[in-house]
Amino acid sequence: MLKLDPYEIPKSREELEQAYKELARVHELSRRQYEAQIKFLQDRLKVIARQTFAHNSDRVAEALFNEAEVISAMQEVDNPLEDDGEKKAKQKKKKRPFIPEHLPREDVRHELPVDQRKCHVDGHPLHEAGQEVREELEFVPAKLRVRRHILVKYACRHCQEMMITAPAPKRMIAGSQAGSGLIAHVAISKYMDHIPLHRQESQFHRLGVNLSRTTMANWMIKVGELLLPIRNIILDRIIEGHVVQCDETPLRVIKIDGEVVDKKSYMWCMARWGPGPKYVLYEFDRTRSSAVPKRLFLNTKAICKSTDIAATTVFALQTQR
């Protein structure tokens, strides 16, 4: 590849032709890059406009189906002015290990058949002279298993009257057949990965288990009750700070306690501000008035900061007195 020098004039017709071809190649790569960037930004603008101005029932997070092709094209023509040597050096410098070292390794040994372990020159048998190791990252799909708790019974052969059964382990939710790992997976999928219960129901159905969303919803309610002591401890740690940062975000809820809700509800976020450990707590409420932080931070001397002046400024002034 010819590297162009803007201060050097071609001295022969051959050099001029090479320079012209190189300029044409750079121009074509630049055009493809700009067209890919414009197409990508246009698609993003369409999605943002739809989410902003469309009707509530039509505000769907549309996936950019051609996102992979657009990004691939943009990376392919990242910088057409660099020669091959500069590109390779740049790629080598930015290269990061794709497969983490802490993951377990599974060795799959590939050997030649016995009848092929012969030298093609003199026919003598071949011996193992080394190995070439190639790694690839593999995904193991999720699977369910049934853990059977066998409670052994003991009896007295002499009197034949006494019988003792080994105690059963305490279940996370009394009366439920769900293990703690399954309940934790449903909670993490719902509240961290944002997978609704009806989608998890479909996922479990594909695994051959008919687990209804109603059952999982009852599990989440029980988990909330079990985590209530931890919630109270986090709130106490937040209140111990000198300043509390507090803000609310609108939240759409269809029903509350079986009642259809037409108005907006809110998710309050509270965080400890300043030095020391960081604590964050989320609290659901149907209103955004100052009554919410007053209830949460009752009998405290902390200062409450918020971007919502109408809701929390009065409370902040009262707690400073």
C-alpha cells in the first residue's frame, strides 16, 4: 500500500497512477464511513422521536435490527488514512484478553487416528512432539434440577417403640417447593435484569417447568418480607449521614392492592451523601409530596437534598432546626 506524502510530488507516471488509486480508495472508504454514521444516527433519531411523541401504547423500545451491520461497517472503515502497519500496531495496543483467566477450563483433546500416525517420508510411526492450545468461550445454558432431601428415620430394635427422624432443613419460604437458588434467580432476573415475571414464565416453560407468574409474584412478596430487616438497617445507615440525597422518579403501576391506578406512582431513591460507606435505598410510594421524606427521616437531624424544591425543601429546613 502506498503511503501518501502531501509534501511530495509524484515524479513519474507510475507514481501518479498509484497516488490516484490510493486517493480513490481513501475517498471510497471515507464515503462508506460517513454514510454508515449518518444511517446509524438517523435510526437513533427515529427511535427517540417515536419514544417521545408516540402514544403510550406505541412507545416500544424498538431494537435497531441493523445495528450489528452498521457498527461492523463503521469499525471496518474506522480511519482510512492509516496504513496497514499503523492499524496493526493500534489494534495490538488496544487488544484486551477476551477470555478471563478465572473461568474454569475444559480440555478437549484432538488426536490423529492411529492409522494416520505415520511419517509420509519414510513410513516410520510418529510420536507426540508438542501441543497447540486454542481457547474459545462457551456458554452453558441454564438447567434445573431437583434436590431431594432424604430424612433418615431411626428406630430402636429392642423396645420397638421409639423412632426419630432427622430434622429437615429450614426452607426459605415455608410450604414452598422452591429452593433458595431458584428464588434468588427469579428476584435478580426481575429487579436487576428487568425481566418481567411473564417472560420468566415463558423461559421456564421452555425448560419444561410450568411455573406460573402468580407463584413467582408470591415468592417476591415473601422475599420482600424477609429482606425488611436489611432494608431497615440500610435506612438507619443512610440517616446516620449528615446529608441525605433524595429524589423521586415517576413509575407506572397498573394495580395496587387490587385497585386499578390511574395516576402516577413514584419510586423514591435515597442515598447517603459525603464521606464514609455508600448506601442507597429505594422506596415505593403513591405520592411525591414532602410527606414521604418526612415519614422516612422522622426524628433525624440530617439535611435532605433534592432537585425537587417543592417536595423536600420544607422538610430540609425543619430538620435543621
